[in-house]
Amino acid sequence: MEIKSKHALFISAHADDAEFGCAGIIQKLIASGSRVTSLVFSICRAAADTSKYTEDVRRYECEEAAKILGITDLRILDYPVRDFPNHRQKILQSLVDISRSNSFDLVFTHWQQDIHQDHEVIANESFRAFKGGKATLISYEVPLDCQGFIPNIFIPLTEEEVARKIEAIWCYKSEIDRRSYFSRDVVESALGYRGPFAHTKYAEAFELKIMVANVVESKE
């Protein structure tokens, strides 16, 4: 099976979520000629360590990570971290607005059973915004918060793509010392665990939620 897209959307609650969950497939889509849009809902001002950094440090880190991955259409919103449940309707409207103004055929978003409240809101509101449309909808996993995640799509990654994924993640210097999963060994181990499912050394894993497909005539 091949994944093809003219315009793919990657939705993340926080700056760094998409890098952990999707940096490999982002690289592959861009290399294939797909247009990629990244929509980030929060730069987590309230979570910043202001003894060392400015409260908007993750905006700049997110912009640097996007450059490494080749993302040129990066849209960053400023919803308050850990408070998404109180902004569900506005978040839905943000998703509806971007859906109506673009023709996405592929959408990646958070997993609906993710235990982080912000991730869960983004997952559910993404489904509300894109259900009944023309886009295939796929969920991705992030560290620690996706216990019980059972993927059914595996995307093989080259060692070069893994290295660039880690480089993008490491743009978030304000998070490295505070998060145990900011470890090269952890990232490589997670990708290595998924790799054999795709008969390769490394792979990213996803859950297909909605598939919109057309049957094309075989030329054989």
C-alpha cells in the first residue's frame, strides 16, 4: 500500500507533539512532492521554565524544527496549555476554518484515547471537523500519553530520516532536561520496536481512523 497526498495536514496540541509522532512521515511526504501544513495549537507559555527561557521559547523552537523537516507552512496558535477542555468550541472552529479554506486529503491528529487532556480534545475535535469529508484521518502516538495504542499502519524510516527526526526533536532545548523521553536512545528504541512490523529497522506507527479511497484501474 502506498500513501499519497496532494495536501496533508498535521495537527498537534503542543509544539513538539508532531515531531515525536510524525517527523518521519512528514519528511517522506515533502520529499514526494506533497504540500504539508502543520497546525500547532499551543506554545505552552504557562509551562515554560522562565528562570532560563522566555515564555514563548517553544514558538522559536517549533519554527527551527519545522525548518529541519522542510515544513514551510507552519501555523502556530496560542491556546493555553492544559486548558483545552475549556476551549473546545473555539478549537473546533479553528479546525473547521482551516478545513474549509484548504483541500486536505490526508490529516494526522492525536489519538482519541490519549490521556493528556489537551491531546484528547484535539483528537475528538479533529474528528468532528473532518468527518464526512474527503480526507483520510490517521492518529499518531506521543511518548507516555498513549498507553494501549494499537497501530495498524507502519511507515518504514531510513537511518537518515531517523537522524533528522531526532535533530528536529532536539530543537526543543527548553524541554530536554525536564522530560525523560527526550533521549536519543528512547526515540531510537521506540522506532526500533515498530520497525519489524514493517520488515525494517525503524518505523513510525499510526492508527487508521477514516480512510477515503478511490479504486483505480489496473494497468497490468
